[in-house]
Amino acid sequence: MSRKPNITISYEDLSDIEEQLRKIKLPTERYDELEKELVRAKVVNIKDLAPDVVAIGSQVTFKISKFDKYLTKTLCLPLDMHKYEDGISIFAPIGSALIGLRAGQKISWNTKSGEQQIDILEVKRKVRYLVCD
């Protein structure tokens, strides 16, 4: 597999993800994959997160190269899935792959059907937190 791109997440998203991980029992393999993504991430304050970085609550348009399939999904926590018609959980394999990427980046990851690549085409981030200076 090729080298993974740099990713950036906010302290707020990291805290929310860790809180959910304490409440939800993920299969060991899924937990390990998500943990690898979180460990390699640069963590910043939400106000310092670039607007084109995929965060929880972001609507992301991406292409799955293997199938030449274009999708638009909103990355969310499992407890918020009901709020979005196009929701995808951060705990789903593709959700874990999306977090922290920027528009224009690509990432490859292993699935049961082999290695797949997604290309991030567009990120629309919704405001989740009130940012005060």
C-alpha cells in the first residue's frame, strides 16, 4: 500500500471520537484501523482547521477509483446517523479513511475486496462548535 497522506483533525473531533469509542464496542480490527488514523493525525484547535479538511459534520464528495463511483456523504458520529440522509459513520471503514483529509488528497486502504482508493473532490464543513477568541 502506498504512503498515507498527512491528515489533520481538531481536538474537539478527537475528543468526541474517543468518547464514542468508550461507549461503543468496535471489532478489534476496526478499532485498530481507526486508532492508526488518529495516532498519525496532526491535532489542532477547531479554529485552526482549514475549511477544506474533512471533519465530523463535513459533507464530502469523493470518488471510489476502483468502481469509478462518485458519492457525497456527511461524516458523523454513530449517534448522529439519524440526522443525515447521507450520513456515514466515522467508525465505518470509509469514514475512518475520510477523517482529516483535504480536498485534492487521495488515500488507499485495504478492504475485504482488496485495496481501494478514494479521491477527495470537495469538502463542505458545517459549524459544530461555537468558536470564541
